[in-house]
Amino acid sequence: MKKPFLFVIFLVSILGCSNEFIFLSEESENWKGEYSANIDGNREDGNYIFGYKNGEKDTKFKNLEIIINDGETVLKADNHEGATVRISSSCSGCGVSIVLWTHLS
């Protein structure tokens, strides 16, 4: 009786410690957004990349504000140069992300 019980505990512990990689992307008429992350147990290290489709290297944005996950991640820049915006994110002791792309305008 003990052997099957120990095997189940071992199997659950292996499955709970798996490494995963997620990649999500979405685009609108003017923007393309991507999120990629490595998830290891309850730690997540990710990157958001937003690209302005009509922009070039010398594109400039004034008062740029990006709010992700209802304010969990926020980027504010008075002046941003370039058509690409990169935002790193990481958390430890958190649950696996569920990212919803709701609006890229």
C-alpha cells in the first residue's frame, strides 16, 4: 500500500516542478504586441515587446504610457525614442500568468 502512495507523491512533485515557456502575440492596425516568458514552478521571467508598425528607428513618442494587467506592470515615459518598446517582468511566489490581450490601439 505504501509503494503506490509514494509513487503518486513522487509523480506530483515532478509535475509540479516543470519548466515551461509561453509565447503570446496580438496585433492591431498600428501595433504588434508580444509576451514571452519562462515559468519555473512559481517563478516567472518574461518580456513584453510592443512595436509601432508605422514607425522607424527615429520615431519618438511623448507621454508614452503602457499599463499591463490592470496596473500590475506600468511603463511611463515622457519621451521615448524608437518604434519598439520592451518591458521586462518577473515575479517569484506568484501563480502562472494568464495574459489577456484586450486592446492595442
